[in-house]
Amino acid sequence: MRPKHVSLGIAGKLGADAAAALAPRLEQAGFHALWINETPGINALEVAAAAARETERLRVATGVVAVDRRPASELLDDIARLEIPEDRLTLGIGSGQTRKGALAMIERTLDDLRTGTAARLALGALGPKMRALAADRSDGVVLSWLTPPTAADQAAAFHDRNADGTATLYVRTNVHEQARGRLEEEADRYAGFGAYAAHFARLGFGARDTVLPAPGEREIAPRLTAYLDAVDEVVLRAITPDDRIDEYLEFLPLADATA
């Protein structure tokens, strides 16, 4: 039986101070990791470093850094400069906006990172070719916007090629009912992006079909259990009404989902 983990995901724009305040509470509650989204103008490793400084066991992770904007050399410099404990770091990367030559770019980046850091390397992947590359060349795949059955299929295909790797799944989640509108707005926004539109068309469901709680439901636990049955690690990408620390603390009871 593979170990199962529940982690929390936040936007990098929440900032280093907020991550530092939140991280000890996540560690105490039993979350596996704090994943930080990186967007243009935000350095997720800065936020990860702040969280790592305030904790002893909690893993920190980037989900994911677009390497068309930030090459391996810059990421390695940041890891060293920020003194992030590499035994607790998962460096999640992705191809960003690159289309032509994306697989070759990712291969080179993984090779460069592998020679420069002991951190675990994970690859964000939507399509089958990138998922296969994740299985063959990295320590884990970062999946997103999937239903439990599709997540199970993709995780199984990953493990067929990489028995020791980790299949991680991002799931947009709201605990507070007042955050549901924000969650649905984010789902609709992603559904309009070209690569994601193709992803949903290929798989036959919509972005709103992949969230927690499930559409029309109020409880998170039943579908969270289904997601945990499907993959190794579920990252609850927390959507809150106003991005206040106390709103993120409402997610703490979900750390016990694997108990």
C-alpha cells in the first residue's frame, strides 16, 4: 500500500509573511507539504523558504515554476541563496507557454537541476507525452483539473513507468461557502486557456467537475477520499473568500483525511 498524503496549496502572491505564519499550523495539523503557486512577478521559492524557516518537518513545494521564464540556473541560485533545506523541497516545474520544443526544454532543465540540487523534482503535466517524460525523468508528476477516475488512470500509467515516483494532484477546494464563487471563477478562467480547453475536450468533462466539494454537494470528505484512493498526494489548492490567514486555518481539519 503506497502512503497517502494531504497537502495544502496557496497562491505565491499571499506572500512570505503569510506563509511563515501559516506553515507551523499546517505542520502541527499533520499536512504533508505546503505547495506554492508561482505566477509572473512572484518568486515561489522566496515564499517556500519563509515557510521552511518556521517548520521542522513540513515539506515545501513549488507548483509549478514555468521554466520558459526561469531557467535552471536561476532556480539553483535561489535555492542556494535562500538556504532552503533540500531534503524538504519538491521543486515543481512546468513548460509554461512554450509549445514547440517543450519536451526537449524540460529534459534539459531536469538534467541541469538534477546535477545541481538534491531536492525532489516534479513535473507539471497535462498531456500524455509530458506525463511520460515526468515518469521517465523526474521524481513525480503534478496533475491538475481531473476527476477521481481520470486521476486514477493517469496515476496508474505514471506508476507503470516509475514505481517509486509520486503522483500529486492539485484540487481546487473551498471550505467556506462564500468562496465558492471565486472557485468557480477560477475554474472558468482556466477552462478558457487554450491548453486547458484542449485538456477538458480530450477528457470529456469540465473544470467545475474537478473541484471540492463536488458540484451540488456540501461535504468535502467523500470526494477527497476518492481522490486519495486515486493518487499519492492530494494538494488542496485553497480558495478562500478574502485570503486571510484565519480563512486558511479552516482547512486544518482536512489534514486528517488519511487517518
